Amino acid sequence: MGEGHWLVADRQTAGRGRLGRAWGDGQGNFMGSTVVHMTAGDPSPATLALVAGVALVKATAAMAPGLGAQLKWPNDLLVNGAKCAGILMERARDSIVIGIGVNLVTAPALSDRPTAALADKGAAIDRDGFADALAIAMTDALWTWRHEGVGRTIAAWLLRAHPVGTPLRVSEQEIDGVFDGLAPDGALRLRREGGETMLVHAGDVELRSPVGEGK
């Protein structure tokens, strides 16, 4: 499959997310994959998750203005704290396959985090129209990443993410802190209570309720 092409499924029977989690499908939802072929001089392939995130939130904003969708590191799209979309990347030699699932109409129930469909938020989005918008946004975001550098991609991602100071938890280690932006390589900066900042290069990150507000 060439760059710029997308494979979009009507249904899927073995969908999965990060860490081998099952990810259910739904008629009318978006389930699509595209490929990026790495070339000499490209930024780190790990930062393609940021490229895909920027494209995803731009396409969502184009199709549903005013929805207020936000990015959460490393690969989620949230509306009012509920997961509405996710990104999964897999490498095959010098190619990176990027899979994106968006709950346009229905959302799978997950035991460890709230989920929602964009339709639940008042956004009626046609699947094929969304696919077109995402393809355009991905082409634009990929061009920026290649020709203007990963710094521009990080800046665009931060503009569309939850704000600096948002309480977060790294689930696997149960480490709490607040969002302190991204490092130049795309790693999450987590500022701990004592003031030190740790870098998180991989892992599950949850939004954490501020003290006194409950879970």
C-alpha cells in the first residue's frame, strides 16, 4: 500500500488496541489504516503517533466544529475525558502501519476507562466523509513532520492536547504527576510532587482527578 492510501473496513472481527487489548467495532464507526514508508532523514518513527494525533484531531474538528476534542499522550482522542478514538502503530521493516479507530456512532465498553461515541456528544459524522477529512489532514501533518521537523509537530500536538498542569497517572507504575509538555523526542514530561520531572517514553497514561474531586 502506498503512502496516502487508506484501507477502511466496514466491520472488523479481531480489532485490537495497545498492549493487545480487544477493540470492538461498530457499524458506522471509522476503522482505517494507512502506511508511512520511512526514508533517509525522516524524524524518529516513534513520533508518528504525534503526527497521527494531530491529523485525527484536525479531521474531527473539521467535521464537528466546537466539539472540543483533546489529545492525550500517547495515542488517544478524548471528549470531556471519555475516549472517542485511538491510534495503534506497528512496524514492518522500514514501514509503519498506522491504524486509527474512531467511535463515530457507537463506543465499546472498557473496564478501565470511560468511552463515548461522537454521536453521543451531538456530532453526526458520516464515516466516508470523515475518512476523506482524515486522509487530507494526515497528508498535511506528514508533510510538516518531514519538511519542517518534529518540533513543529510537537507544537501542533500540544496546542490540541489537555493543558500543561493536568494531573496524570502512569498506570503500570502507579506514578502520579502533572503534565509538563513533551520532550524534543516526543516523550511525555511528567512533573512529580517534589518538583522533579521524569520522562515517559511508553506506557498507559490516565487523566487523574485533582485531589478533593474524587475519581
